[in-house]
Amino acid sequence: MAAVSAPSMLRAMNVLDLAADPAELTAALVDIESVSGAEQPIADAVEHALRTQAEHLEVRRCGNVVLARTALGRPRRVILAGHLDTVPVNDNLPSWREEGEHGTILHGLGSVDMKGGDATMLHLAATLREPRHDVTFVFYDCEEVEADRNGLGTVERELPEWLRADFAVLGEASNGVIEGGCQGTMRVEIRRAGRRAHSARAWMGSNAIHALAGPLATLAGYEPRSVEVDGLTYHEGLQAVGVTGGVAGNVVPDEAVLTVNHRFAPDRTPEQAVAHLRELFDDAELTVVDCSAPARPGLTDPVADQLVRAAGGSAVAKLGWTDVSRFAALGIPAVNFGPGDPALAHAQHEQVAMAEIRRVAEVMRQFLG
Amino acid sequence: MAAVSAPSMLRAMNVLDLAADPAELTAALVDIESVSGAEQPIADAVEHALRTQAEHLEVRRCGNVVLARTALGRPRRVILAGHLDTVPVNDNLPSWREEGEHGTILHGLGSVDMKGGDATMLHLAATLREPRHDVTFVFYDCEEVEADRNGLGTVERELPEWLRADFAVLGEASNGVIEGGCQGTMRVEIRRAGRRAHSARAWMGSNAIHALAGPLATLAGYEPRSVEVDGLTYHEGLQAVGVTGGVAGNVVPDEAVLTVNHRFAPDRTPEQAVAHLRELFDDAELTVVDCSAPARPGLTDPVADQLVRAAGGSAVAKLGWTDVSRFAALGIPAVNFGPGDPALAHAQHEQVAMAEIRRVAEVMRQFLG
């Protein structure tokens, strides 16, 4: 077996410099491929960096989740969380840079979703030794896949005490703006039955596709609510996302199914949202396919207010669904706050202004400094 | 090479006895497997039988179509036509019999569609040597498959003089009742466009599935015409037979397609029927996928009247589409008339009362005798 020198071992291990520029740290994280399910190399690198560059923290590994926390005896505790995984590589690794009007743009898979957010938190972990609140860092795996593989769930089951806090910040891309809470989302199927017949003798059957006319008219005429919750405005949505029906070109079809996605504001529980849909489509057979709960903005907490002030005083409602609602379910107010345009998440051409990463890191430092 | 005796050669050739009971002849035809594209054995048997048992006829082979005709110099000529092919075997060969309340029932593939009709015509070909009209018999292949393989089309292209006549009877199953003409049938696609967007930001898109609400309401409220043509009543139909749309569970879809089958009475041309649909769905993008022309009943011809009288004086409108319209397109009035319930065509349990076959043969003999 050949001897391996210490420096090359470190290189093989993806050494991260946490104290340096968080935008450079983002590029280093992007260059460690970490598609969901294959996060070990990035988790190893993060764990190693925290153990060697943030000795003031208690570090813990749990599968491919890396946890770290202060124990300063502060009255309040804040969780800073970010997932380490990405969607599959799409000819967008390694990272590359481009000089633009607004400075250097960093391109590459995960630059937006969400290694910029991870970098700001890792930078803070190593450089802010005396935060005003105790802080728990959670870098987790499998956010981009089925909910039951999500690393936050692993921690919830195996190390629940690591998820106790008064407030949480999820570093998902939010254009560097604080996004409060998130809407709930559910998919339902509206199934109409009919009676099959030859289309030349249609009066002997009953057309299930025709029976979708009512539900579709309801959808087309639906006026979604705009709801203010804790000072933020949420725009609900009710959209058909799929429709199927038909047996053959000469057969009156006996079944048709409309799939509808409902986005609902955090003033309603999932149960209330389902009840609303059942009222809307009263005579149809309605099945809930899946449902993720909404989260209230979490801005009523004084710790949240400190973050909003550090960020310049404003916050907006989160449109999509994120893991913020997992914290809400644990009773922890939570917000999204991270660099990058969320509209570019999962796009091949993910890119983020390196200056925005630095600005977000600076806001976080003001918030906790 | 082993010597083969004449009788066993004949057996190998499926010898048909045309002069015997047409119901027995039906069973013999059923037992010669003849799925579309593999009609050679049955065409060989039919050709051989006509050449040896109906020497008064001029017999002609054209691919797997067998033609035969009288040349008695009568002022009028009638075509009797039947296809020799069947849909694929479905564990329903060879034929078998069952004694029922109304006599013997013959079971097996093709017993309804349409070897009963073929048998009545073959029986007539061999036994009616002096018909009152000249008669052309057409036994053809590939009716159950794509229209451009249909044996009638082959004859039309290669031996057009064999399709000159004043009236045609197609022996397709009609419960032994004369069915006049046939409705046209067309399939159209109604395509609605939208603009794709994330369903959490639905206001940035335009939902193509929602845009089907209008066309579906039109379909659900449509009152199809009942039209009298030459004394027969045709019931039109307008039925959605398929619907598709949807990109993903969280995407506002940008396209949805409704497929509609229109059955239209023979008082309209295909062009008029399309114009009607364009008027009905005025603002939608409408594409005609396929269209088969209708055929008027053909009962205005005095020869047709003789057949109706021989059959007991009544006729009904044909619901489905048959090759009758091919004759109509050639300017030949045509009707369907054959033993068996058309609702059993293509069903695994095809079956026909043997007495009904004999009755239809008797009506045909009275008509032409």
C-alpha cells in the first residue's frame, strides 16, 4: 500500500475553508457533487471542516446529517438549517464564473438550491463564536426526494433534542429577502363515473368526460383568496394539473379523472382546506392524493423581528412549500432566508450573484452578532 | 415425395358444400381460421367451391378477394358482398353448438361477423341459377383492419368493372333486418393552449385544462339530432372519447386535448358535419383526425323495395359505420342485411341462431328468385 501524504489526504477529503469568503465557499460546495442519496462526500467535508475550524461547537453526525451547536446558556436558541443535496446533475458541474454588470456570477448545480445558503451558515458557524442567541446548525440530506427520506425527519426521530429551538431560519433561496411561513399544498383527484357504450349508441351509456364539465367550470370561475396572516399576504391557488379519460375512439367512456393542486394559506389547516374543496366539488368523488401542511409566517416572535430588522425591515409571504413547515409542525416559528432566485431552483442554468451570498452572510451576522 | 390421394387433398383444401344447409356452411366457414391478413385458405376454399359447384358463374380471383357473377343480360345488376376475415382468435375456435329454446345456436369466431352472411350468399351463388337480376358476388379480405387494406378497395382499383351495379346488399349482421345506409363518423381533436407556470404562481400562467370547461359544457348540453332520411330515422351522436392534459403535479398545464367522436346522419356530407362542429366549438382549435362518409339508405331504388318486401316490409336505420358507404361513394345504393346480432360482433362469445341464417337465405332467394 502506498503512503499518502497528509495534504493529499485532505484534498481527497474536499477541505472547505469556512472562515474565507462565503461566496468562494459556495463554489467549493457546488464542486462537491451531492445528488440526493449520495451526500456522504459533502457531509464528510462539512463535518471535518466544523470539527477542525469550529472547535467551540458541539458537532454530531447522524447518517449524512451534520449537526453543530453552541452551548452558551443564552435564553433563546435559533436553528439555522440547510440541505446539502441537489437534484440530478444536468451538465452543470463543476461551477464556473462569469463577470457581469453586478459583479461575478457563480454558475452550477446547487448554486441556488441551496449551497449559497449552506455556505452563509457554515461561515457563521466558524466565525461567530459569541452569538447573541444559542445556535444549532443542521446540514441535512435528501430534501429533493420523497418526504420520508428527508434528513430533518431522521433527526426528528433519532436526535429530537437537537431540534429544540425558539426560531428557525431555513437558508433556501429567497432572493435575499425574508420569506415568512409557507402555503400548504395538496393534490386531489376528482373522479367521475359513467357507463360504457358504443359511441354509435351513446344514449345507452353515460359519458364520464362530459361529467367533468361541472368541476372544470368551477375551476375556471374560481376566485382564489388573498389572505393576510401575521402581516404577510398569501395568494392561494386552485389549478387542474392533469386530466385523463377515454377507452377507445368509438366508446363512451365510463371514467374520467381530474387532478387538482390546491395551494392554501396558513390560516387554514389541511382539514379545513379539504373541507373547502369538498364543498366546492360537492357532488364529485374527491380523493386526497397528498397533502403538505402550511406554516404561519413565524414573524410574531421577537427573535424573528431581529432578523427582519437586520435584513432591512421587510418580509414577504413564501409562495412555494418548503421545510419551514416541518419546523412549524414542531412548534418552531421559521422563515426562509437565503441567496439566489428561487425561480432558478432545479433549472439547468442555476446561477447566483456572489455579492448576494456575501450580503446574506452579513445580514445573518448582524442578526446574531 | 409421398403420393397424396385426391380425397385427402380435397380435405386439406377445406371443401365447402354450397348447396347444403347454409347454417352448416356457416359452421364450415367458421372452422377455416381467417384472421385479417391470413385469408388465403378461406379464399382458396371459396374460389374452389364456386369454380366446381357454380359453373354458371364467371369466377375471378384478385389477391384474396374472390369474385363471381352471372351474365344473363338482365336490365339490373345487384352486388352481394361479404368480407371473409375476422378479428383475432380469442379462444373461440373451432365452432361449437348448443341446443336452446329457439333451436341450435352456433358459437365461434365469425359466426356473427360475418360468415353467416357469407354462407347465405355462397349458398345462393350455387343454387339460384336464374336470378331475376344479374348478380355479382364479392367475397373480400381485410375488412377488420386499416381502411386502405380493405379488399373492396383492391377491387375498386384493379377490377373496377366488377363493382358496377344498380344496388348492393352487404351481408353484415343486422339481426336479419334490413338496415339502410349508415351514419358518417369522424373524430376531431379540440386542442386548448395555455401558458405554463408553477402552480404556486398560477397567475403567471394560463390553465389549458380549465379552458376545456367551455367545450365540455357544450358537449354535456348538446342535443343530438334525430333525422329522417328516405323514411328511416338516424340518431346522431357527439361524444368525448378521450381527454388528456397535464405536465406535472405542480405545473399549470399549457396544453389539453379533447377527442370527440361525431356520428352524423346521411343528410349531411362530411364537410357539412365538420362545419357544424366548427360552429359548435367556434373558438377552439379543431383538427379532424379521421372521417368516414355516411351513406343514404338506398331504399328509393325499386330493387331495394323488392328486398324490403321479401324481408317482410320493414327496414331500420343502420347505427354503425359499414362498407355500405363504400358502395354509396361509388353511386350504388346499398343496405346491410345478414344474420346475427351486430352487438355481438368482436365479442368473444359470438353466436347466432342457425335458424336465422336459414331465414335470411330464404329472404334472399325470394328477393332474387
